[in-house]
Amino acid sequence: MLRRNEHAILLTLMIAAIGIPQISSAANFGADVAFLNTHTEVIVLSNKESPAKVAVVPAWQGRVMTSSAEGDSGQSFGWINRELIASGKTQPHINARGGEDRFWLGPEGGQFSIFFAKGAPFDLEHWFTPAAIDTMPYQLVSQSMNRAAFTALFALTNFSGTRFELKVNREIRLLGSTEAWAKLAAKPNPGLKLVAYETDNKITNTGRQSWKKETGLLSIWILGMFNPSPKTTIVVPIREGSESELGTKVTSDYFGQVPAERLAVKDKVIYFSGDGRFRSKIGIGPKRSKGVLGSYDAESHVLTVVQFSQLSNAMDYVNSLWKLQDKPYSGDAANSYNDGPPAPGAKPLGPFYELESSSPATELKPGKSLAHLHRTIHLTGTEPDLDPIARSVFGISLAEIKSALPR
């Protein structure tokens, strides 16, 4: 999590470094896969029962780049940074290639940061995404029609000088229709097209020392980047209760307060604009999060659902503020980011919007592991068919989502 000026400067730097004209993402999955194949190896997952497909790139940490509910001719749901990929350049601070499900690790800032070297100032000049979650290829260990598994071994050292030796295991699975409908807890509707996949992510302490809170812990951080529209609304169900018991409903001041017309805070749900036109971010703490968030694009009639594993008794989540922290384990379980110009008249990085989840920070003895599951489901169809899904998953209607924010 970056705050205010830091994120604005970072986005400006990345955009300037790309230095080539804006190219929009392809309109369909087949065209996006064809583009990716000209620059890197792509694994396309599929099944025999539906036209659903998922595109995965081993060289980019086994990243899910995009997906489709209707095969090659279907809408491509993931945002892809064609400018950066086509340039063939490697950026020093971060390589934001896009993708619906990318594997990262936290924390980003603070005394236990893995993005700042020991004793470095907390500024952009000294901020670097570790190669292990940015440029390092992951090894493909197994593959079938509907799944692919990857692994990686590496070491990281945090700001405080603690060294982590770890192994990553990451498996991507394209779900069948029956399993997908079961995850939605909704009655199957043949009038809807869907693609559903999940990533099972695990880190294992391969070193000789235990990971301790007092010297820093790691968390699994999954981020999905999606194509925005003027009518996209992000939806985050939250637990009801007093702030004294559950904490604030939403953290919304990462880059200054989100304007009221872009954020609606209710007792049971948070609404947030995903139009890609205003840089802003929200976070939900573990006491409020229900392990689900998503979005509805009323322009293309796409309902997106993200579900993730969340232990009810886990409250330690890494805090990524760019400063030495009094509470380094008071971070978010879920986040959403809306891209936009970093400064008046400047180009946005995307535009895109993000749906993110994190695992808790966990002490691990040598040989012990931490796992985090992140599931993404896209559904397309008519609003009368999509409405029961929104009610089942989010507890609200499509009409409520569409009217939550002024347009």
C-alpha cells in the first residue's frame, strides 16, 4: 500500500519509462493470447464441458493474464499492459504487465518491508519490487488440460535485515461448471456464460530459522487487474457492527479521501467506482472482511466475483505504509484500487481496476507452510439472469449496485 504522493510519483515514473503510445487491450480472448504468444510462452487452460478458457504465463510467476467465458471469440476479462510488454524493456522498480491473478508477497513498507533494503529511505528512489515477484520465471512442474502447477525457490531480506528462505508452490485450476455454481451457492442457469478459476498459493519456510513477529513475517498477496468501464461498480460486503468492536468499515484515504460520488459506505456493503478515471484505493480489515468482493459492469453485463480463504481467528495482516510503524500487523485482508491519472493532464498507467486479497502474516517454523486460495468467477448474461447471483453472493440486487453511485 502506497500513500498519496508516493503512489502518484510511482505511476508517473512507470508511465514515463514506457514512453510509447497507449494501445487498448484486445476486444477478445483469442487476440490477447495471440499478442502474448509473440512475446512469451502462454499456457491456455480449458475443459471439455464449456468454452471457458484461462491464459497463464509461466515466465511471469505463473500469472493468470486473462480469461474468457466464451472461448477465443469471447470477451477478454484481464487488463494487459500491451505497451510495456511490446516494448521488451525491463523497468527497474516494477514491471506492471497486468493480469487477473498475480502472485505477490507483503509487506511493501515499514520496518519489515521486502521492497526496501536495510536502512534505505522510504522513498520512490529506493523502492524496488523483488525480482522473485516481478521478473523471475517460475518452474512449471505439472500441467493438464485444466490446471498448471508452478514452483520457485528464492531468498528475500527485509528492511530489518531478516533473511527469508522460501519455496513457492502455485497451482491454477479452471473449475468445471458444476463446481463453479456450487462455489456461488446459486442455482445453475444455462442462460449465463461463466469462467471460474482459482489459484492455490503456498509459501514454505525452507531455512533453518523460524519466522517471528518481532523480526518480520511475510504474507501472500494476490492482485487482479481488470478492464474498467464508466458503469463498473466494485462491491465489498462487510460485517455489521460497531467500530469499537470491528474497526472502521473501510480505509479510504490512501491517496487522500475518495470523493463521495465515488464511494458509498453502508452497514452491510461498500460500493466503490471502478471506472479507471480517478486514482483511489480502499481497504477492508480482517474483522470486517467476509472473504468476498467483486464488481458489476453494467455496460457489458459482466458480474465478477472474487472469493478468498480467510481464517476467522487470524487478525495479523501486514501493514505496508511507507514508514516505521507502531502497528506493523494492522493491515487489510482485502483491497480494491481504481486507476486514473496520477496528476491533472497526465496519462493513467492503465486504466484498470484491481480486486486484491491477502493472507494473514503467520509465524512459520522451518518446513512449515502458509497457504492462500484466491478464486475468480466472471459471469455474463442478461440482468434478470445475473440478479439472483448478485443476491446470493453479495446479498444485494443488481439494481442496488447500479444505483449506489451517481453516474
